[in-house]
Amino acid sequence: MERLESFGLPDTFPAYLMPAAGAQFVRDCVKGIGRTDITRMARDRGFMPSWKRLTHLGPGVYGLSLTIDRMGVPLMVRMSESGEAQKAVIQPSQQQSLF
């Protein structure tokens, strides 16, 4: 099972465009959680998530598209296999933020 390793933004979407709710979502997704958990968190917030594997960027890299306040937000998500990832971080404040 794949687990969250990190988030990133494509070069075409500068960090200053990220809505506050999107930045909070990234902070709330602690390292080590699964794709199902990320999807559920996004749906619970009304972000209409959709995933696409980005094979040209290597294994375990996905595009996660969110709609936040009627704005399309493209995230890049690096996932790793369970054996490679650490257990989920207990406190989101321990996770580095992109923003």
C-alpha cells in the first residue's frame, strides 16, 4: 500500500496562488497516510479530488487536482510503498509545509 511521502506544486502554479484552505489541507495530511485517507479528507472539505498517475515523473508520483473555492488547485503527490514510508506523523505541526 502506498503512503504519503510529500506534496509539491507544479512550476505553473506558484505557492502564492494557493488558497488558505488548500495550504491547511496540505498541513493536515500527515506523512504516512494512505491515498484513501487523503481522498476522504479532500471530499469531506468539498474539494472534489481527482488523481492521475504522473509516470513521466517516476514511480509513485501523482497529480491530485482539487477544486477549492471554485479554483482548480494542482498538487503533485509523492507516495512510497508501505515498507519505505515511516509510520504516520502523530502531529501535523511536525510536518514541513510547502507554504
